[in-house]
Amino acid sequence: MTDAYIECACQKGLCNVTLKDVCEQADIYRSTFYAYFKNLDELLLCIENKFLEDSSQVLKKTGSIQTDETFAAVLIEYILSQKKLLLVLLASSGSTRFLAKYKNYLKNLLQESRHLGDR
């Protein structure tokens, strides 16, 4: 369902995606959708949170980040691997909630990176 939502958002813009669009794209019934999510906003929140969690996991898997360059390279590689999703979420018609969360997330990462560099 998440891939279907992202695909629909790429085609129509995030604000224009309907439950019918997602169900048709995912080839599922509405009842199947409602078995997992209350509404499209909950699905979007799940997608946003998964991106942030996955970003953190990617950085943690690298172990101790030795340099700012390594930190930046790993983060940029992950961002580029999620280009389609980020283009949807960060578009002018994207999720303002995600933009605020992502800004805060990046700020915290940079602060943590700076503290690691001090050691």
C-alpha cells in the first residue's frame, strides 16, 4: 500500500490522492486498506515515520562515524535511494508535517555528528 500511495502521489500530487486511487494502484479492496489504516493520513504518517526510522538505522549500521565526510556520504546515499519518496514529501504540495519533522531530524543528526567529531 505504501508503494501504491507513493506512486499515486507522484502522478497526482500528495493532496490529490484518494483512497480509491491507492486501492486501485495496490489492487486491493477498501476493506483491506481499513484493516491496516484508519485513513490516508495515517498511511502517510506511517510512510514518513518509516523513512525517518530507516534513515537512523542506515546511519547506525555504519557504526561509529569517523568523519563528517563519511556521515554526509552515508546520509546522501540513503536520501538518493529514496529520491521518489522525498520528491513527493518535500514538494510544494507535500507534507508540511514531514518537512518540520525532517528538518528537526537533520538538525539533531548534525548536532550528534558535531559531538562525535569532538571526540
